[in-house]
Amino acid sequence: MNLLATLTAMLAVSYLQPGFCLTDKEKRLIAANNEFAVRLLKVLPSRPDENVFFSPYSLSTALGMTYVGARGATQQELSAALGYNAALLNEDDVETAFVHQNRRLQAHASQTGLEVANSAAVQENFNVLDSYYNALNHTFNARILNVDFEQRGQQAIDVINAWVKEATRNKIDKLFAEPLSTDTRLVLVNALLFKGLWELQFDPSETRKHAFYNGGTQATEVDSMFSRREALRGFSEELQSQVIELLYRDSDYSMVIVLPQERDVVEAVKQVLTLEK
């Protein structure tokens, strides 16, 4: 295997266990989030000498928190960009769907290894509507952080960074390195921590060096996991790529790996990727 090109997106969030059927609004929200994820992937800048990782679910959640607080033209633009219009979701629908989805994620966190947390850092004495506070608390279960961006900028980002460190269990210890602009009034943050166990574990003793081609040209020897197992796999004619799905234990989550036939076509594969493909 000469090139390992992973185009990963945590797209559908669905627990199809007895008593936990998805509501129609949840299904439409998931569809909108998935479409947004694929569109976003295509415009993400990529460089052959750097790894790229992004969480479309985190972005959808943070922008969802923005959407429920917006009004007028701003909310209309967000609704169009996030796919809510196409999914026939109004503000009440979006809030209801997020409530059910967040409760579902929290209820199964210990089983899936996926933890989601939200927060809102608000400038002291900034007038925020009670209805928006209620939406942040009830819909997104967000923690409200009262800070002073104007007079105590360093302390403000220290509070945010401390929350991020706690929410990610020390995986991310600093979100902001420098104080934000003094006219900042609200910072919305989503933290997502995933620590799933493979359905079939890899044997650490089987780890060995293997060539990884950065940008499809320069080979670098990296530690690579090896295993022989049955797995869902196939070849996509549209993407001209091999595709394999690796399952996580006791959950509906999986990792999908896309391996293009050619070494230098990752960007081209991104551009033709769709949910159907």
C-alpha cells in the first residue's frame, strides 16, 4: 500500500437501538450536517507537507449555536449555508433536533467513547437575551463562561483554555495563545473527544515501518499497523479508489479509509466526493 489517504468525516450520528429511533427532524438535521461536511471538505486548504484533520460535527454544532442566536438576514444566510433550508428545517426544528441528538450522544457516551461539550464565553455586562441563554443551556447544554475581553483579555482566554483542556481531558491544552480583540463579545466553542475501541484490536507487536507518500511523491518511513481480518471493502469507480470500513466496538461508529489508485490525486478525489459516492 503506497499511499494512505484518509478522508474522514464524522457524518451521520445514529443510534438505531430499540427505543432510540431517530425522529424525522433529527434525520433531516443529520442530512443537512452531512451535506455541509462534504461541501466544507472540498474547500479546505490542503498542503502535501501537512496533515489535515477537521470535525464537521463540531463546526455544525458551533454554527448551530450561532444560528439560533442570529436574526434577520444573518440567520437566513446561516440557514442556507448549513443546509437547513434544503432540509426544510426552521429554527424550532433545528433546536428540537439538536436537543434529541445531544441527549442521545450523552446517553451513549460511555458505550461509544464519544463525548461532546459546548460552552459560550460571554463578555461581562453584555446584554444577551434570556431566550438565547435558554437555547444555549437547553438545546446545546452549553456552559456559560463570564469573562472580560475588554479589560482582562489574558484572563479571558485562560478561562476558555481551561475549559477546553478539561473538556478534552488534556488532549488540547490551549485553544487561544493570545488575547482576543477587546471588542469581542461572545465566543462559542464545541469540544469533541472520541476514544473508541476497535471491534477487532490491532496487535501492537505487529506494528512495523512502512512507506507513506506525502503528496504522492516523497516517501517517509512511518509506524504502520498491520492486521489480517474480514472487513467491508470495495472499489469506487467514481473515485478510482479502494475503500475500507473499520468498525469500532459496541457502537455505530466506524472509520472509512479512501485509498486512491494514484499517489497524487487526493485533492481530485475530494472534489468528486459526494454522500452517494
